[in-house]
Amino acid sequence: MFQATLIRRNKHTIRMRYKRIGKRDPTMKQIRIHDFRHSHVALLIDRETEYTIIKERLRHASIVTTIDTYGHLFPNKQRETAYALDKFF
């Protein structure tokens, strides 16, 4: 119960701060707060952060959810894996 209240309060605080920042520069394109989440993940992937760390930060119950949602941001992983296997054999 306490945690749910705390999460709601944090979400409200983030939204209010975001709106305040948006008012400073009316020419700035407004994006959804959820889009920040995707940008955050894209940055982590670009920095080659481990899948499990990303999963934990996003609070996904399963790594499958993380990979299914953000797998398209890992385009070079398949190529890198193939090259590594080629070198191995």
C-alpha cells in the first residue's frame, strides 16, 4: 500500500516538473513522458548495457518482455554474434 502511494506521488511529481519545464520554452516540442522511457532504453542499449540491467530498471517481470519490446534496437547483436561464432570455428 505504501509503495503504491509512493509510486503515484512520484509519477505526479515527474509530470508536474515536466509541465513546468515545457512552459519555459513554448517552441520545444512536447513529447509523452513514456517516450522518455524509450529514449532511456535506447541510450542504455547504445552504451551496451546488459539486458538484465535494462530489465531491472524497467521493472519488467521477464527478460522476454524487454527483448520483445526493445529487440529492434539491438540490430548489431545478431551480426556480432555471427562474427564471434565464425571466429570461434
